[in-house]
Amino acid sequence: MNEAIKKTRIIYRHRYGQEYDLTDWPKDHLDLLRRAYWHYCHNMPYNKFISVILGPGSPVLDRKRNGPEPVDSPLYAVATDLQFRLAVKQGIVTQDWDGPVDPDWPL
């Protein structure tokens, strides 16, 4: 590949250190994550966040849009990572990882 046209990699770091390369993810997945992060930053109530991010119309749990086992997918891992971070931020659960609650946001 020509060095001049290499894509800049878009990496999300999970709270437990796994890195997810979002560079070539489908547009609807990236759009969902952008919305999820916007809701996260605006401290949307936790139960509403879950409904919006994992509810009807979301690609996260949709087998046709997110593979035969959606809960084993990178999209599920990133979306639920934001979910757990929000739960910590709102005092619903206790932080069980080292490092900041807020993610380094790549998008």
C-alpha cells in the first residue's frame, strides 16, 4: 500500500485494556457509538441509555447486522464498555478496573 494513502487507525481502548480498531467498521456501527458517547457525555440516565443503545433498531444485538452471536462482537464490547462506565459515573456500580472512568474517545 502506498504510504501516502494509509488510513489513520481509529482505536478504542476498553476499560480492561483491549483495543478495538474501529477504522473499517460499518457506518451504522460508528454512528451508534457516536450517539452513545454523546449520551454518555450528557450523563443520560442509565436505564434510558441502555434502552437507546441496546434497544430496538440498534445494531448491537441485531444478528443480521452484527453477526450470528452479537454478544461476542466488538460492537457489543465497546457499547457495553460505555454502559458500564456510565454506571460507574452515576454511582450505580463500583469501578472494578484501574484507570479513568471516562474513555479516551477516538471518533
